Amino acid sequence: MSKLNRGSFFVQWVTAVTITMILATMSAFMSMWSVGEVVQQAWGDVPMAIVVGGIFGGLLSLGVGLGQAVVLRSQGIPFMRWLARTMLVGALGMAIGFTLIFSLFDMENMPELVVGLTMSLSLGLPIGLVQAQLLKPHLAQAQLWVPICIVAFFISFAVGLPMSGEGREWLSLGMVALLTAVLTGIGIVWLARDEKTAVAV
């Protein structure tokens, strides 16, 4: 990564990722259930879960990846490659993850630990893997981006989703987005700490 200022980069990262993630996730919630209901009536529960999970994962990952890509573009990270790969693996991962939890748990009373684990493995793991490959030419310890993403998604969803309820959707989504942005922002600045030309204090 080219020379950057830690504080400025972190603020840009948190601001961009929080905003794009809130907007994309809200769009997912407004669309996935109506589409899922049509699929459920036509083909049943499992296809519905796959479609709902794919829509949610794809749009949420679009929000995460878009904010990140905007900030990373100045560091030589390919914008469209970062965005497309993030969105694709997020959609696939969540389609699988949502189908599993839909089959195994009561969606209305799912424990916070299960929510966090599902999101970290369905979104954090695949997103971390593909993004780490794109970061590898720029960061010596890019492989550590994978556990950073897993932990970030686990904490943000385990803490944020239980806040949801009637009239509190924005609070929940805002907390999930903010925590994801802050934790991944801390992670990428930390990864850049040892790069000789990466970070200027």
C-alpha cells in the first residue's frame, strides 16, 4: 500500500463502509422477504431460504465492499475486482449459511452466539479470503485479513442484531455497520503498520 495517514485513512474507511453498508443492508431487508415469499409459494422452503440468503448476503456484501473499494482505490486496489468478488462470495456464503440456520433453528429466537457464528462463517470467512488475495501484493501479512474479517462480522452481528425490533431496525443496522467498519478499519490499519512505505503517522 502506498504511503497514507493512519487517522485520515481510518476515518474515511469507517465513514464510507458504515454509510454504504447501512444503505445496502436496508435495501436487502426491504426486498428479500417479498421475493422470498414468491419463491416459497412456487418452490418451497429450501429454495426460498437460498434466495433470501443470496439476496441478503449479496446486497450486504455490496455495501461492505463498495465502501472499502472507494477508500482502497487510492492505494492501487482494483475497484471492480474488489467489489465483484466481495459481492459474489457474500451472496454464495450467505445462501448456504441462511439455508442451514433456517433448517436448524427457530428464526425468531436464534441465540446471539449462533447469529454471530453464522455471519462470521457465511460472510466474514469467504469475504476475508477473497479480499486477502487482493491485498497480498500490497500487505506482507495480508493473510491475517481473514481472521480480522471473521472476528469483525462475529462481533458486529452478535451485538447489533439483538437490538432489532419494531421501530429499531435502523439502530440495529447502524450498529452492525458501524462495528463492522470500525473493526475492519482497525484491522487494515494494523496490517499496514509494518509496511515501510505503507503508513505515515
